[in-house]
Amino acid sequence: MNILFTIHHTLSRSAGAPGVTVKLAEALRQRGHHVRVFSHDDVRGVTGMLRTMLFPWFVLGHVLLHPEYDVLDMSSGDGWLINFARRAFGWRPKQLSVTRSHGMEPVVHELFLERCRSGEEDRSWRYPLYHGGLRLWECTKSFAWADVAMLLNDTECEFAVSKLGFPGDHVVQIDNGIDETFASVARAALSVRSDVAGDVACNVPCDATGTQSDAQPPRAAPTKLAFMGRANYWKGIETMAKAVPVLFARNPQLTLTLFGTGEAPEATLARFPESVRERMTVVPAFDNAQLPALLASHHILMFPSMYEGFPLSPLEAMACGLVPVGSNIGGLRAFLRHGDNGLIVPPGHAEALVNAVQSLVDDPAYWARLQRRARETSLDYAWEKVAHRFERLYATRRQRRLDTVAA
């Protein structure tokens, strides 16, 4: 197939939506497809907000010049012009047009308004002019007028059907994937036979290639906690600030590393009581390729996000041997199963987060069983497998469209 991806960002392998787009494109190319990625890098002479606002028009211009595409896979907001033309005038009837979510803006908008109503956020007077107005309309119509709305989790799918009125068959839930760097770590660990009954299979450090290291002996119980994400409300930093002091008071052996907070270590530590800061380490930013080495000695991932589209951090951590304790939100329910490959707690509930982590600390054998299942789960999201699922989705929906045109 000849596939076009669009993404309203500059391309970067290490950034969220652009990184996912680049890696999925690479995986599909490896499966023999021709894939072109059209991004802000292709727009000349316009920058900033104006480039974002005009991007759908640049996408339209590119598609006008390239009738050879079989599939137009456009991120939300990018394809409303194209999808309108196809719906209104029957333009390019043999092309399949899909709009793909990287975090559905209408859902995030509703969550933001709830926080504004509760006094937890302040809404700028400018917000309704674009992000809460025109941009929101563009994103909604991109999904509504596409042949398929590809969404990241059950929350987005339910919202699209119940709140936006999309037909159920119009909505498809999709996955994101993890790099081979992480998949190789999981495979290497799973290939090593361990007697769980006699040895609780602690997290033996691995380097970035997945090779086990002799740097430190196995631990008898999980003691090293990790958090991954920006130090903000949406990532659950307020819940962390309440839970960590309780856990540290109960368990003198526990430590915590916060990865990717996006702010100075002093600012992150200031969010926590002074009494616990000496047992905490802050890594504001990191090279994702080095993450397996950084996580090698850690055991439990605390991931109390308030909302996620489809977060890759937990899957990457699972591949590296961490057992996730995450929020009961759509983005995590896509792959996290309570008591099977991790634990799920109510979002914003610090006491539940404490109790879940404590249950793993108190029962190393239980932690070890979840760890193995977490690693196995992560392999289902290697990019090769995810690309195969996209390939089947494109082929099935495109054939359905061709059958409709022929009829």
C-alpha cells in the first residue's frame, strides 16, 4: 500500500505523537509498504501558531498533488478539509481516509472544563478563540468526516459514540508500540529460566541490549520505586506527593526515582515534604535509548495519571521488569490488567496507591509473578506486531470502501 501520514508537529523520534508516527512509518516500510510522513518540517515560510492553523491547507495541497496514495492516515485536525471534500463531492473515492488520535482533543477539552468549573484551573479569555473553539471544531470534524476514526482507548471510543454521536462501526480502537530496544530487553529476561518458588526473580539489571549485568546481586524484595512523566497534575504528581511520605514512613528501605519531570530537580523535590527528599532522585530528562539501563535496578512503577491517550512509558517500564501500579483510566486499561500484569487504582486516590504498592513490597513472590506477565504483555506491543495490526485494519477498511464504490 501507498500510505500518507500527517502530523502537525516537527518530526522527532523522542517526542510523543511525532515519535509514534515516525516509528509506525518505519515498521510499515519494513513490511513492504511505501510510507510518506508529511509534517511541519514540510511547511516553509510559516512558523508558530500560524503554521498550525494553516497546516490542514498544506495537507490538502500535498494530497492534491499526489493522487497515488491508497491510505490517508491523518492526525486529528489535519484532514478536515480533505474529509469534507470527499464527503461532499465524492472526491478520491478509492482512497481510504482515517483520522488518528494522539490524545483526543474533545475528551481533553471536557476534562479541562471540569477542572475550570471546580476552580482547579483558570481558563484564559483566548482559549475559546482557538484551542477551545476553531481547533476543537477542526478535530471533531476530522474524526466525523473520515472513513474511520482511530482512537486510543475505551474512554475515547465511548465519548465518540455517546457524546459525539459517531456510529459504533465508525470507531476503531488502536495501539501504540514500543521500540525494539525495550522488546529485546523483555525477550532476554524471559528467555532466562528462573525458579520462582525458590527465587523471587528480582529485577536483575540489564544493559540497553538486554544483556544481564552482574553489577548488583538479586534483591529479596522490591525496594526501588520509579515515576515517569512530567511533574504536573495530569501525570498525578499531586497524588504522588501524598502517597510517597506514607510509603517511606512504613518502609525505610524504599527509594524513588522520578524520570522525565521536565523541570529542575529542586522544583520537583519542593513538591514533596522535606523529610522524604533525601531518598528521592530526580532525572529531569533522559535519552529514551538509555532508559533500560536507567530502569534496570527498579522494581515498581508508580503511574497515577489523571488522563492518558495511550502512554508508552508504562509499557517500556514493563519490558524492563517493573510492575506498574497505574490509574484506572482508558489509556492504561488498554493493556494493564489488575492482578495479572500490574495493579490498577482509582485516579487521584493516594491511599489506594499506597496500599497497592505496599502489597507488592510485602509479597515479593506476587510481585515476581506480575513482573513476568508485564514483560510478556510488553512484547505484544512491539512495533512489528502493532504495524501488522494497522496493516490489517487499513486493508480491511479499504476493501470495504472499494466494495461500496463498486456497488
